[in-house]
Amino acid sequence: MSSGLEAIFRWMHVFAGIIWIGHLYFFNWVNGAMAAQLDGPTKKAVVPELMPRALFWFRWGAAWTWITGVLLLLLVYYMGEQTLDDPAAGWSGGTFAMVAVAFLAVFLYDTLWKTGLAGNVRAAVIVTFILLSAVVALFVYVGGFSPRGTLIHTGTMFGTAMAFNVWFRIWPAQQKIIRAVKNGDAPDASLVKLAGLRSKHNTYMSVPLLWAMLGQHTTYFFGGNLGIPSAYYWVAWLVIIVIGWHIVFQCYRKSGKVKGF
């Protein structure tokens, strides 16, 4: 029965994720550059028709990706006992604490990026990565997580932050932006900046998240290969995250060079 549920939830998870992340990449690598070329009257005609439709699939794709992801986490990692490096030892207080961190770290992230530090992107990224590295290490040494458990809870942390951004930062801001454009008014610049920044954050988190989702199939980097010690597989995971961020950076660079006919 559990195997059947896992197959159904995984199918739903991937389908909803394609809808969500597909729209995320469309907004960031296609629509943004195109919309910048539109004049005022064209934006007034196009934006109120296009964006509500796209944002409907975007936000509900995010919701169902997160919901089915949590169901899979419960079924595969908690009921299936894949969370811990030593399942026989049982969950400790540290394990419960680090599971809570995976779901609640979004509030620290949100607070950090609302401070003055957000004005210095390089500094904010460095601080964010230091905090991320600390949490990943704590997953291992305090939570007692297995390599798969470490990957999936990092992915849970990213996915929760991304879904939060969609529903509580991007969507509320976009509603006001769309109404302003429809009325022929200039949108609030702070809302445009907020929606754009959080959408960019989601794009950067999405590529490492995809790796974390494939955690069942990425054992090559769990230690023993390429000189990676088994005890420090989590460092390799941090390197993979940085590589994922660089891939996104290069995609942004390319998106600005693609032109229409």
C-alpha cells in the first residue's frame, strides 16, 4: 500500500513541480526581458491578461508541489526510516530540532532579506551561504541525518522558502502591480523590486532543490568517490549547491542576450 501511495504522490509531485518551476523559468528568463521592451499601452493591454493566468498556475503549482513533497517526506523518510544515518538509534531531540529547522528556517531567511543587508547583495549572499552551511552541518552532526536525509531536508528548507515567497511575497506584490498597470499607473517600485528579488531567489534555489529531490539516485557523491570522505559528503553537497547557483547565473546572462525577431 505504501509503495502505491509513494508512486502516486511522486507522480503528482513531479507534475506539479513542472508546472511551478516551468513558470518560474518563464518569468525569469523569458517574460522579464520581453516585458521590458513593451511600451505603456501594450503593457496595459497585455499584463492584466497574461499575468493573472500565468500566476494562477504558478502559485497553485507551488502549493501542490510543497504539499505532495511533505506527503512524500512523511511516507518515504519518516515512516520509511530513511532520515537517520542509524535508524535503530531512533530520533533524538536533535533530530526533532533539525526537522523543525528545515521547515522554520524560512522565517530567518525572510527576516534577513528584509534588513539593510539586502541592499548589499554580495554580503547578503555570503551571510546566507554561511548560515546554510551551518544548517547542513547541523543536519549531520546534531540531527544524525543520513546522506539522503541531509539532502532531502535541505531541499525541504529550499522548497518551503520558495513556496513562502510565491504565496506571501510574490503573489501579493504582483496583484498590486497588475492592478496599477491595468489602471495606467506606475507600479510601486518597492513592490516591483520585492517580487523580482524573491522570484530570483526562487530561481537560484530551484536548481539545488532539483538535485535534492533526486537524492535517492545521487549516491556517487555520498563519499568514497573522487576522494570525498564519507564523513564529509555534506561538504560535497555544499559544492553542488554552489555549482547549481552558478548554472542559474549563467542562464540569467544568456537570457539577456536572446532576442526576438
